[in-house]
Amino acid sequence: MKHTPVKFKPAKRRINWGDELLHTLEIAGKILLKTLTCIVNVVLTVLLIGILTGIVAGTAFAVYIKNHIDPQIDETLFMSGGTSQTTKLYYYDYTDRTNRVGEAVELEDQRLYGTENSLWAPLADIPDHLKDAFISIEDKRFEDHKGVDWIRSLKAVANFFLGFDDTTGGGSTITQQLIKNVTDYDDVTIQRKVQEMLMALNLEKVKTKDEILELYLNIVPLSQRCIGVQAAANTYFSKDVSELTLIECCAIASITNAPTRYDPVQHPENNAYRRNLILDFMLEFGCITLEEYF
């Protein structure tokens, strides 16, 4: 009698999922740690290279400034109450001709001009709206910076390459523009720009903000041979600068960005566009109320 062998099935191996999970997490942790280590090493390497490069570049820049740039200020160029290049003619309106008692009256339509029309206006005679209009469009942080607005300068550099904003000027502050107008340094070079910045920083150490603003408003070119806001007020509105309205102040402040392009006589539509932009800025910065805006 034959016996049939009995086949026994081996018991299935039970998987310990807890151990498997721990093992998987351990492997993932090692991979993650190694990846993070590599990333940190790369970042530290790049940072170290950046620091060393910055030190080398900074040293080279300092040597360049010392050898090629003179940041000193010739204060005689920034004397308040500068000479006018426009001659006023007067006649005497006598109340007693025998005793020569009378009053000098200007012949406003008989002024004598040189190559420029320039009349000095003390800061006290310039309306606040005109001061605010220039500051709003040209240098909104004028009262806070020390001659150079570093935030605006960086934005101007970015805008130069990307061209994302053409509503305002460049990165120059009112102080820098004053230096450019007084010194006639207008060549487009890094050396000139750095020198302008250093001179602006030095100028604000010896001049108050009011003195700088008065100088600027009296020598800024405003088209039609006008130098300064007094000549512009006379030319465009037949008024003394102290009599300008809000909208007239904005119209004059609009010119300085590009005097020919924003000339209110030659290109009134361009001037109106920028004038309205200035009104928007003045409202935004709290220089005027909603009632004045409308």
C-alpha cells in the first residue's frame, strides 16, 4: 500500500509595516540631509564668493574715487540771491514833480533779456503749492534724505534696464539736480554720477533744505529761455510767482523733466498730462485736499 506524501505549505511571512515605514523614513531622511547639506554648501560658497567680490570691488571703487573724483564743493557757486540776467526798466509816476516825489513803476513789457530770462525770487515769495509740486514729482523724500535718495537711485537703475516706469524722472534728487545745473556737469558717465552724489552729500552738510530749495527753484531751466520759477510765472501766466494758482504751479513744475517736451506753449497736451500727474501725487502725499484737487 502506497502512501501519498503530504505537502505542507510554508506559512506566509508577516510584514511588519511599522518597521518598513521606519526604514523608509530613515532612507528618506538620509537623502534629505545629504541634499540639504549640498544646498547649504553651495549657498555658503556663493555667499563667500559674493563677500570677497564685494570687498575687492569696494576697495577698487574707493581707490578710484580717491584718485579720480573730487567731491569738494565750491560754495561760491551756491550763493543765495544770485544775479539776475534780466534787466527791468522803470519810469517814475510823480505825485509832486517839483519835489520829485513819486513811485517807480516797472515797464513789464520793456524788460531786457540776455541769452536767458532770469529773475530771482526769495523762498518766502514762492507759494507752498509750487514748492510741493516740484518736490512731489522730482524728489518726494527731499525732506528726509541727506542729498541722495538711495531707494530712488536703485529704482532708476532698474528702470534704465527694464523700462517699467516713464512717469517720473531719474534717480537724481533736487540737491543733485541743483549741482548739475550749477556746475554744468552733464556728461553721462559713472564718474560724473558718483561725483554728483558725493557733492550732494557734502552740500547738504553746509546748506539747509530751505536754502537748497530756494537755489534750485531759481536756477531750474523751464523752457522759453526761462531760468527759475519767477521768469516762468512772468512768461507763461503774466504773473508774479507769488500769485500763481495751484494748477499754474503744477504746470510750471511739469516743465523741468524735459523742458521742450513739456513746454506749455509748444506742447500743451504733454504739459497737461504731466500737470495732472503732479496733482495726483500732491493729493497722494497730502499736499492738497480733495476740494483743492477737484
